Amino acid sequence: MKATNKLEKIAISGITGTSFMTLFSYLVSLAEKENFSEPEHLGTLIHRLLPGTKKLNQVQGWMAHYAVGILFATVYVELWQQRKVKPGLKEALILGGMSGALAVMVWKLTFKMHPAPPWIRYSKYYIQLVPAHVVFAIFATLTYRLLQNQPTKYKHLKVLL
């Protein structure tokens, strides 16, 4: 596999997984009438640490959110290509659960270390992070498999980059 092809698979899988994860978090937010939006909380954390315009900080929050999604996808693609993990549904559920547990630890540490974290119900936020990451892993896996099995049919997905 060419390096560009691998990078495209990482980027497209990461962006797709992150987009569906974010949609999931927004749907849970609507159902629970609370804000579980990861990019919005990142924007708030950035704004309270490096005050700038709220709009710019929110853009930075979204950029950070997608960057982390691409980082997770990089790990997944490496595992798949080294054949340490199969890109299947069962494995996606396991990877998502592990990613969610890691995300909870990182968010807890971030909120604890931040001088002015947002006021949210942390326990509810952490609980929704795990299934949100399972959604990420499922859609990143499905996207990777589509790109792996039918690379020429999905050239239009490159527009997402």
C-alpha cells in the first residue's frame, strides 16, 4: 500500500468516525437536555485558558476534536495493517470500548488540571463518552473496510479532506 493511500484511509476513516461520534453526542445531548458536545467543551477549555474570540476558540475546539479522531484512526489503521486486529464489528466494539475508557481518563485529567473547567455533570458526560467512542470505532472501521475493499469506487470521499 502506498503511503498516500494509507494517509487517505487514516484521514477519511478518522473524519467519518469523528463525525458520527459527534452526531451521537449531539443526539444524547438532545435526549438528556445537557451539552455533551466534545468539540464545544474543548473550545470552552481553550477559551478559558487562552482567551480570544469565543468563535475562534470554538473553531479550535472542533479542530482539536477532529485531530484526536485522526490520531485514534492512525492507531486503528496500524493495528489493522499489521494484522494485530481484524477490521470487524466485534473488534470495533472492543476498540471503541477501549478508546472510550482512555477518553474518560484523558477528560478526567484534563478537567482536573484545567484552572476553569466547564460546569457539567461529569459522571453523565463520562458515561456517554464510552458509547460515543464505540460509534467512532464502528464508523471508522466501516469506512476503512469500504476503502480497503473498493478503493476506486470511493474516490469521491477524498473531498472530505
